[in-house]
Amino acid sequence: MERIESKAALIERFGKKGSLMDADLGFLDLSGMDFSGLDLSGTNFSGSILRQAIFDEANLENSYTQDSFFQEASFKGANLQHAFFQRVRMDDCVFDGARLENAKFFLSQLERASFRNANLNRGDLQGSDLTLADFSGTPLQRVNFRECELKDAKFIGCDLRGADFRKTNLPDAVFQDVQTTNTLYYGRSPWDGHLTAQDNLSEKLVTYDGE
């Protein structure tokens, strides 16, 4: 796997007018690279190693990634709307304040990831491992958590309206000050016994299916 040593070399080789928009950065070693503020929209990172890379305030809208390694990468304040990740290692990644609307993380490893004060509305995390992930202060309307591992995850001050928690593993997950109208789950709701932002719990509309 080819190692690219500097951002300047990467832009010179793969960029267009100083931008990496729609670039193919697959199967490269880009560990520790600083992509802060760059336009990476539509970029392909499949098969690459990006451990401890920095994407703060970068634009990764519609980017595409499969079978890659992003452990300890930082995406603070980044735009990841409609980004696609599948079978990606993203343990200890930081997405604080990021825009993640309609982003997809399928079958990915996101243990201890931080999503504090991000926006993940309509995101899809199906089948991912989110053990110890922190979603504090994050809008999570209509997020798909189906078949996720959410052991010890934190949902504090979250808007979970319409989110799907069916077939998830939720031992010791923390739900506090959450909104849960139209949230889907099987059996006893995981937030029973915790505080909720709703004054009238009769308005909490829970849906079951036969799957």
C-alpha cells in the first residue's frame, strides 16, 4: 500500500485546482494526514488506512468508503451529509458538532465514538458496533439503529423521535432527557424509568412489527 507523506503531495497528485473533490484515494496509507477544511465531497477512500487523520471542518458530503481504517480520526464540525461507510473501522473517532444527516454507517466498528452535539437525523447505522458511543445533545430523528450493539452508549438530551431500536443490543445504555414519540422498539422500552423531555407520556406512540 502506497504511503503519501504530505497533504501537498496528495493534492498535487490527485487534486483538481487545490481540491480533492471526487478524487479516488482508495488503497493508500494516509495515516495522520490533516485534511482540515478541504473539499472531499464525492471522494472515494475505500481500502485506505486513515488512522488518526484529521477531517475537522472538511466537506465529505457524498464521500464513499468501504473496508477502510479510520481509528482515532477526528471529524469535528465536518460535513458528512449523505456520506457512505461500510465495514469501516472507526473506533474512537470524534464527530462532535458534525453534520451527519442521511449518513450511512453499515456493519462498521464505532466503539467509543463521540457524536456529541452532531446532527445525525435520518442516519442509518444498521449492524454497527456502537459500544460506549456518546450521542449527548445529538438530534437522532428517524435514525436506524437496527441490529446495532449499543452497550453502555449514552443518549442524553437526544431527540429520538421516529428512531428505530428494533433488534438492538442495549445493555446499560443511558437514556436521559430524551424525546421518544414514534420511536420503534421491541418489548419494554429501554428508556423506561429514566427522565424524558415529554410531560405527557400518553403522547408517546410506540410501534411494533412482526419481524
